[in-house]
Amino acid sequence: MFENSRATREGERLEALKAYHILDTASEQDFDELAELASTICQTPIAILGFLDGERHWFKAKKGTELTASPQNMSFCVHTIATSEDILVVEDAKKDPRFASNPAAKALDLQFYAGVPLTNNEGHALGTLCVFDHTSRQLSDAQRTALKLLGRQAVDKLELRRKIFDLEAAKNEILELNKQMADQSDELQTFNEETAAINEELATINEELRSTNEELLSTQEQLLSSQQRLQLITDNITQLVWMAEPTGEIYWYNERWYAYTGTTPEEMAGWGWQRVHHQDHVVKVTEKYKTCMADGVLWEDTFPLRSAEGEYRWFLSRAVPFKDETGKILHWFGTNTDVTAQREDEQRKNDFISMVSHELKTPLTSTMAYVQVAQSKLNKQGDRSTAHMMDRSLKQLSKMTIMINGFLNVAKLESGQMHIQPSDFDLRELLIELQEEQLSLSPSHVFKFMLPESVIISADRDKIGQVVTNLISNAVKYSPLGSTVQVSCDIYASKVRINVNDQGMGIPLSEQPFLFDRFYRMQGEHLKYISGFGIGLYLCKEIVERHHGAIGVNSTLGSGSVFWFELPKLPSDQQYLSVL
Ligand code: ADP
């Protein structure tokens, strides 16, 4: 237990010694002077200021010896630091049992020793300031006191040294801290700069957001005002306007629709519009409407709509699709334009044309009969030149007849009185008859009839004849004298196709879609003097379509045209079930 506490104390002493950082340092004048003074005051040849580090007695300052250290176990000073006295004096080592056999004392012939412990403020004896002599002797009280004072001086110097060292360490620490702080402040600076940059970015984003917001607001305002304008326009135009889903379901009507029909939005929801349609038309209208919506193509139709007062007025109705950039239909925009007045005008005009044509037809037929009689008499009398004049008159009269018949047919068509009367007949035979007729009627042109094999079709023979005649007379009318007009017929499994080919002026592509419209005539200097009313092709189209056929033209400007029409080759009982 006692040994333990001694070891602990020795450990603490060694730790304390380390704290002075004195061991193995170079000699210092202050300490050297203390050793010198000790030797001088005590009048000894040897003086040592040293420290005991557990193994050695290491000499920091010395006088009278070349040694720098001695093993601790041989050192006199071990006893000095172990004693509680403030000085150890060994007057004659040879007579002192502690040192009598000390090898160092023997080797160096040391007989006298006096040492004071160098005890620091915490009570640790770190080393000694001691003197040696080779002879036995004594120390005076003054010398003892002086040696102790010198020892204290040494301790003071040690303490000072430790403080300096501590200060140095503290300074270094402060420097290190300063450095770290400088580094941290650099980091802080970088961080600050980064934060500033982020802040700037945030400010820019904020600014962008603000301006986007403003733009959105102004777009919204514009949208609102354009919506209001649109509403204002659609409510104030004379047309009935509506919007439908891609499926065709109407979801919006303008005010005028409700005002005209006297209905409510609830009544009009979905397919509610059918309730203001005339029952004779609604099925057909709905069918066509649905087909166009499904096909995504423009819808156009004319039909009567019932007003709030119960009166039916005619409307020309159209719906155009609004598509996105991929072509997907987003909405349908529809309008209904009141065409009752135009239809009444048209009706009056048709009635007039029909009446005039009727009135003209009877005298014309009589005139033709008289001219034919006169011609045959003149022929009998041998008056060839007058008979020839009669012949020319007859041709003009038959042209007039064709024209008048055309007008009458248009009038019939418009009033729904043109009826198809189908019968089974041989198309080849019809073409042969037409060939003979043309040969006598138009000697100005060369005719090439490529007659087909016998083929029985079911159609209105007169009307089909009328179509072919019309196409041939156009071919003659719009191609130069002496050029060839070719009529051919293609027979397919389910249809026949008749082609009328001419070597005439041709038709520009831009005009082709309109040729079959009623009263449509191409304009041009060279066409000014070619008579016509623009009803021939219109009639042809109506007749062919009422036979469930198709009609068209292939033409290149300057190199002639091919007008053609196709008729189905179906059994007669199936073919005309739905004809008007
Ligand atoms: P019309 O001949 O009485 O003017 P149509 O309805 O028969 O009326 O023809 C409409 C228009 O089509 C004509 O005005 C003419 O411009 C053009 N057309 C018809 N047939 C031909 C053709 N074979 N060659 C060139 N143009 C033609």
C-alpha cells in the first residue's frame, strides 16, 4: 500500500517533470550561472543542477565534471528528493552506509555531498542543485542558506520556463485557432457568397414567377374579355350558333338559338335539338350529322327548324371541326343560317323557269313539226337549198328543246318531281342509238364509240341516255372542230363505267370540284362565246347519284378531259328501294 502510493507519487513527479520540457535541452546560461554560484558559495570543485527522470540523473548545468548524466540508482540526489528535509548534507560518504559502497562515489572519489531538492509549487521534487567535494567537510549555515536560495532560484527559473512554455503553447494554440478561424471564415465567406448567389437566383425565379403570374392574369383577362366578346358576337349575329363535343353532342347554344326555338338549355341538352326538327327530316338529318361527326368531316345540310311560334323556317346548317396540332378533333363549331327567304326566291325563280319552259315547249314542238313537214315538202319539190336551211333550223330547234328540257328537269328536280323509273336494258343498245344520233347531230367532230358486249343494267334508260348525251355534247362544245370524241365503256363485276373522252381545252384542277354545281360555268375569254347555263353537269350528277352511282372528271388543262360516270350492276328490285 505504501509502495503503491510511492509509485503513484513518483509517477506524478515524472509527469510534472515532463511538463517543464527541460530534459535533454541545451545548456542555458541562467542555470549554468546557478551551478557556478553554488560551487563558488559552497567552495566545492563540483556543482550540478540536474533532474531525475526515473532512469537518469540528467545534468542541465554543471561545474567541475565532464559527465552529462549518471544512472539514477547511483545518484546521491535520489536521497535528497526522497527526504522531507530541505537539504541533505553528507559530510563523509565513506562513513555513510547509504553511500559507502556507491560505485560512482568510489569511481569519482566523491566524499562530500550537499544537495537541495528543486521542489515545484505542487510539491514535486523534480531534481536537485548539489555540490560535491573529494574530501570530507562541512557546510556553514550561510552556505546552507545560500544553497537553498539558489535552489529556489532554480525552481523559479523552472516555473518561469514552464510559464513561457505554456504561454508559447497557448500562443500557438491561439495561432492555430486563428488559422482555423481564418479557414472557417474563408469557408464562411464562400458559404456567404454561395448563399448570396442562391439568393440572387431565388430573386430571379421570384421575379420570373411574378411576371409569369402577371402574364397569366393578363391572359386570363384577355381570355375573359375575348370570351365576353365571343359571347356578345354569337348572341348578336343573326345565325344560330352552337358548339359540340367531338362525338357531336351539342353542349352550348347562343342566345339566338334559344330565342328562335323558344327552348331552354335543359331541353336542348345532349340530342335535345331533335325536338325542334321537322319529323319528315329529322331521321335523315341525324343520320348525316352522325356520319360526318364520326368521319370528322365538315357537315352541311339544309332543313326546317321550328320556331317558338310553331312556324318552320329553313336553315342552311354547317359544322366545322376544331382540331389540335395532331389532327384530333376538340370541338365542333356549328351555325344555322336562315335561308327561308332565299329558298322562296329560288322557288319563285324555279316556278318561273318551269312555267316559261312549259310555255315554250308546246310552240317549239309544233314549230319543229311544221319545219319537218316543210323540209320534206321542199325535198320532194327538189328545192335542196331551202330544204338544207330547214335542216339547219331543225338542229337549232332541237338544241333549244334540249335546253328547255334541261330547265324543266332542274325545276322538276328542285320540286322533288324528278322520278327515276328503272327498267332492265342493254347498255350496248343504248350506246348504239346515241352513236347514230350523234353522228347526225354533230358532223363537226369525229366520233369513236368503243361499244361493249351486251350488258344488262337496271336504270332509267331515258335519263342515263340524257347523261351520256349531255357529256357528249359538252365534249363537242368544248373541243376544236374536227377533233375526236371517244365514248367507251368498262364493265366490272358490280358496276359499269362510261367514259367520254375529248381533245378539248381541259379543265384546271382548281375548277374541277365546282363543275357539277348548279349554274356553275367556268369563266374565261375563250369561253365567252360558248353558250350554256351551267345546268347540264348538275343534272347529270343528280341523275347518276339517284342511281347510287358516281360521276367525275379527269382532266389536264390543254390536253382534253375524260368525263365518266359509274352505275351499279345490281338487280333492279334491290337497287332503287331508297330512291326518292
Ligand atoms: P354548260 O356547258 O351549259 O355551261 P355544264 O353544266 O354542262 O354547263 O358544264 C359546266 C361547265 O363545265 C362548263 O361551263 C364548262 O366550263 C365546263 N365543261 C363541261 N364539260 C367540259 C369539257 N368537256 N371540256 C371542258 N370544259 C367542260
